[in-house]
Amino acid sequence: MKRLLFIILIIASFQATAQEPKINPKAAKAYNDAIAQLQDGFIKDAIPLLGKAIEYEPHFVDAWLSLAGVYGELKDYQKAVDHYEKAREMDTAYFKFYNLPYAIDLAGLGRFEDAAKAIDTFLAIPSLNDKSVKSAMYWKSCYSFAIDYKQKHPATDYVFTPENLGDSINSNRPEVYPSFTIDDSTFVFTRHELDGRETFMMSRRIQDGFSTSVPIKGQLNEEPSKGAINISQDGEWLVFAGNFPGKGYGNYDIFISYNTPQGWSVPINLGENINTDFWESSPSLSPDKNALYFSSNRPGGYGGKDIYVSYRSANGKWLPAQNLGPSINTAGDEIEPFIHADNSTLYFTSNGLPGYGGLDIFLTRKDANGKWQTPENLGYPINTISDQESIFISADGATGYYASDRSDTRGGLDLYKFNMRNDIRPIKTLYVQGTVYNAETKQTIPCAVELTDNATQKLITKVQTDETGFYFITLPVGTDYTFTVNRKGFLFYSDLYNLGNKDADSIYVKDIPLQPIAVNAVGVLKNIQFETNAATLEPVSLIELDKLLQLLTDNVTIKVQINGHTDNTGTDARNNQLSLDRAKAVADYLASKGIDPKRLTWKGFGASKPVAENTTEQGKALNRRTEFVIIGL
């Protein structure tokens, strides 16, 4: 409406200079009625009235200009440009004041070079007021950015065709903040109701789209004043912004609700390490639920609204939020962060970074040291002269979802989906799930599951299971990991998981049995590796050895025997000696880290105790193993 009001003011200021000194009375009445409709905010109702004015007076320049403004407001940019150019043909001198809205509509069509020329023509008008110059210079900078971006990103075969998610999701009210679980089965979003209430909605994936969305059940929707919502990748948590009287620190705070057998729990304020008496909103959970990204306008930032992150400590408490810094935050607003399932690509919205005008969507990626790189604009036509808001990217990185008020909207902002351009896609991921349980009783065990990158020996993620022992982890493809679990009263669990050659966007199940600590309990070190035909430990072995070291350190009376085994390649004598040397190498490492040698013994069994056939490479690999046995408590 701002642009329409600007056009109306121009018409009022310059109508005396119109080409036609006398207007058909019927045309004048239709025109004046249309302007009244525009001033009252009834944009579409003005179209037939302006059409009548033109019908009565084909050379009625102001009617052509006003109709162009209406179509521009409705984002029908082609009709807007056509009507502006028709008016320009009638009166070039009079039209010069309309080059600013004309340029905006040209840019709406992606014709940024033409838009820049129109802006220059507008700026050449003598004695423009400061407000007009400031507005024109702002748009000129946007078009310069667009032209430069186009030059740096050569044309490809990418076609941007956003698809409205349809009547099962969208209504005649604005819908924003789409969020999906990792398997895309559950979809939540926010709907702004007519009475000012904000309702959290939920839909399920069905064969041909989405089920009809319904309000989320439970106490989440009892309070009317809410905002952004985000569902965890495993579907177990909902984090959202709310302004609940008596339950917050002031303005909007971030709350959490848990998925329980009885339904969604009572919302809980996430506390003073995240919330302040200022505005906090647009939360986004990392896939491992150990980081929470959000936006806040609290003092001490770089602009109006900045993006922050809070990390969850080992005891489940959220640590004090940290500003993401000046490489991301600007003097403008940075809002609506979305951390992808790859845990390395962050999308967000900004009006402070160079872009196409208003709010644009950007992405930033973590480098090898975990530092966020310079943000990248997603480019036209994903970003346009209009505001782009609340993006979500599917787990496979192929589909984007966002809120927009395109020409086919049901009303205000609708939710759309589109294919992601290859260069702005996140890292491909896969996900692993399973249950931790007692190997003897089969009862499930809540605990923490750690994953370590075998190549770097760095801990990638530590995930706490739920109360039923269930865990869920998303991981980048192309890497081999070691899974480890430490739980008091049990032998630590460790297993090599080769995911380097697994397909992306797939589910892998890894159930984890834990062996209670007891005499004769056996633990298998599945990722102890030695140099070929030698007893020298490879660096990757330290991942498991340090877990065994921790077990012995935490239980100072335990005595263990290290058993070495080989496959049947080579002579028995050589295999017996090699297995003994390798078992001793493990014991020597533990002793070098402070474990009393009296608690350590070792034996080599060569190929005498195979656990698999030695006829295949896979079987031989299983037989080349190192075990530890509890021989004393």
C-alpha cells in the first residue's frame, strides 16, 4: 500500500499538468471512486472502476497510471509495466515522475538493467525532495547488486517455479514459518487469524501432498499471542516464540514443548540464558538438538535484530546465548535463522546485507574450523524486490519452502515449495536411529550416544536418547564414524560404522546393546587398527582406547585381560605372536596413560578363535579383532 499511496500523492500533486484539460464526467467519476477505494485499502475493487474510466476516456493518463500502480501492488508486474508504458506513450513529460514505481515493476520482472535506467531518469528530475532521492538511491543500489550478481552467476538451466501448497495448507489468512521433521512426515507452521490470534497448525504427508491442516492439540494454542514455530528433526520437541502473560521475561520469549505419550506437554520457558526482557523469536534447533539459533533485538548487538545461538551442555541446560558476530549480523535486521539437517548450512533472512530490496534470504556455511563463512545471497528469482520470509529446506536439500505473497496467494502470505538450485543446496545427509538396551535383560536404557569422525578423530555429535533409549542422528554423507556409548554400570560400547559409501537421504538403524559390568563380561574393540603385519596402533584406534581408558579410570578396581585375534592368513606361529604383540600394545597404551599395570594382562590367540568364516574378506575382518575381558572387580 505504501507504493499506491505514493502514486496517489503524485497524482494529486501533478494532476493539473495532465495532458487532457477536460475529462469525460463519467470517466472522472469512475476515477474518483477508484481513488476512494484505494485510499480505503480496497485495491482489487478499484480495478473495474479504473477500467471504466479508461473506457470512457481512452487517453485518461492518470487512470492508466493508477491502474499500473494497482497491478504493481498486486505483483502482476507485466500488466503494471504494460500500463505504465501505455501512459508514457501518451505523455512522456508527465510520466517522468512515475519512473520510480515503473522501475520497481521492471525489477519485479527481473529486468534490472531497464529498472536501473528508469531510476536514473527519475533522479535526473530537478529539485526532487529528499525522501524521493533517498528512495530512488536505495532502489538504484538494489538494481546494481542484481546486475552484478547476474554477471557473477552465469545463466543455467535452473527454472524457478514456486508451487503453492494448496488449500490443505493455505487459507485466506497469512501462513508462515514452515517446519518439517527429518522424514518430511510431519509439517507444522503458524497461521495468523483474523482476530489477531496466531494458531500453530499441523499437517501430515500423504501420497498426493498434505493432509488438511488442523490446530496442534494441547496447551500450545491456548495463548493467542505466538509466532515462529520449529519442530525438531526427530519430531520430539517443538520450540516457538510466545508472549504469554506472567510466563516470560518480557515481550516475546522462546518456549519448548515435548512430545509425550499423553500429547504435547505444557510449554516451558527456556530461561534467562536464552530469553531477556526484549524480543526473542524465530527459533531453529540443530538436528542433534544441541544448538538453538534464534533472533533477538536485545542491546549489545550490531543492529535492530541479530541472530544468536545457545548451546546445550552435557547436563541438558542451555548455555548463555552468543551473538553470531559481524560476519552475519548487520546494522539492519537478521531474522528467521534455519539450521539445516546437515548442521553446517545456516539460512536466514536479512535486510541489512546487499540484496534485491526488503528482506532477502541468505546462506552461510561452516568451514573446517567451525567458523561461519561470508553469507551468500540466494539470488534472483528466489529473492526478489518483495520480502522473502521464513525459509525451510528439506533434509535432502532438494526442496525449499517459504512464505510469500505471490500473485496466486489465497490471502496475504502463503506457503510455497520450490526446487533448490544446486549451488545453494546444503550438504547431503543421511540419518541413523536406534535404541540402546541392556544386552541381558533387553530393557531400554536412556544414555548419551557419541559419534566420532574416524578420519579426524574429532567428536562430531553427542546425542541424548529419550527416556525409552531411542536416539536419532543426522549426519553428512561421505564419512566413516565410530559410535560409542558410556553408561555407568555397563561396559562401554563401541562400533565402527562405515557410512562413507552410503546413499544420502536414507535411514539406517543401529541398535546398541550394553553389557553390564561383571566378571567374564567381554567387550569387543571393533575399531582398533594396526599397521599391516605389525603391532603399531593406527591413530583411529585412540577413539576406542580412550573409552576403555575412561572405563578403567572410573572403576578403579576393575582388572582386564586384553585378547588379540587374527584371521588365518600366514602361519600359526606368526599369527600367535602378532596377536600377542597387538594385545600388549593395547595394554602398554593404557599403562602409559596411568592405569596400574597390575590391572592389565594380555594374551594372543592367533586364528584359533574365529567368530566368522575365514573364506571371505568380510569374515577375515571380523576375525581380526581385539577384545577385553573383565577378570576382576
